[in-house]
Amino acid sequence: MNQTELKAAWTAKWRATIDDHEYRLSNPEAYRTNCHWEAREMLAAGIIDELEKLEMDELVDAAYWHAVEELVTNEVGYLQGGHYNVMPRNGGTCIGKIINGTYSAADGKALGGFEARVLQNNSGRHLAFRFGGEPWPIDGLVLTSNTGEQFDLVLTAQFINGVVYRPVDDADTYRALVNTAQIALEAHDFDTYRKARPLLMGAEFTMCIECHDSFSLREDCQACAGNGFIRRARHQPNSSA
Ligand SMILES: [Zn+2]
């Protein structure tokens, strides 16, 4: 392969990553890092020059900011670094915990290691058991057993950049976090935004869908009583048993 062919092939590889809409929306930070990494390797190999790299990185950054803006109002699904209690949907006690993708049963039967891992493949996300057996699908924050029983994954904490955080459940703290994130978003300050985004996703509150936290609309908004945000709807067990 000569230099021209190599450049065409490598650019096509980079292009396939930047065009991966699914990846961009499911993990925007990893998406951005991977695209930048690819361009950096191309520069190091002498395939592209500094200016070309700059232009490529700018395209990636624009795609990143576009994605996170879109995600602000999206329903939050399963979070990679999430700590979850696995609660039977029809009531009853917690059957186990998922911590950073590893499931362990509440009854402690899993001696010497994990019992299952959260994995994702083409058919979606699921809980794959250590000793085989049918995997249990995870759709959003609902886990379904092989017998059809449903469980809610209730977020109790999040592991972000090496630190465990409790979900933000104080309205003032949430407001301050939203303001910080907003400024970072407008300024395209990646380092601040990537820290704020997972905290916002794990928070007990979410942006009001009526007024979209717009300064001019929220004052008269009935849905959020002028706060611009509302408490996140969590699936509640329909029995207290
Ligand atoms: Zn509102």
C-alpha cells in the first residue's frame, strides 16, 4: 500500500468512527477521544499534516457538542459506572447489586468473584451469567429474567474518573451544576463539561420538558413551579411488600 492508498484507507476508518451515530450518542466522550486518537496516530505516521488534523478534530468536536446538546433532554438509560440496586418491579426486597457492570447477589451466594456482568452486543445490553445460562436483557433501566420477571435498576451511586459520587438530590446543588454545565456547553469547555455531564445524568432531577429551563419561560411554568427542572420519574414498586 503506498502513501496515497494508506491515507485513503485510514481516512475511511476515521470517517466510519465519526459517522457512527450510535456510538456518538451512547458514549460521546469516548467517541470524541477515539476520533482524536485516530487523527493523532495519522499525524504521527505522517499521513496528515497539522492543519488537516486540526480540521478533523474540529469536525469531531462539533459532532460531540451537537450530541451532548441533544442528550440533555433524553431519558437516561444504563450508566457504565453506575451502582444499582436490583429491585423486583412487583415489590419485594433487593435481589442484588450491579457495581461498575458487575452483578452480585444480595444473598452472598457468589463466593470468590462476580456472578454476572453487564455486556453489550449487537442484540443489545444484557446481564451475562458467569456459569452460563440464558442472559437477561436490560432495556433502559429494566432487567428481565429468563422467566419474564422484571427488575428496576435503581441508581445509588456513580463511579466517575476514579471517584464514587452519590446522585445529586439537593435542588440548590443541582441548579449550580446545571449552570456550570450550561456555561461549559456554551464555551465548548470540554474538560468541565465531561465532569458535569455524568453527574447531571445521575441526578435525582432532570430538565423541565415544558419550559426547557428557558430563562424567559420558566418563571411562568406550572410544570416545574419556575425551577426549570423537575424530580426524575423513577419506577416505583406497585406494592410495599
Ligand atoms: Zn418548567
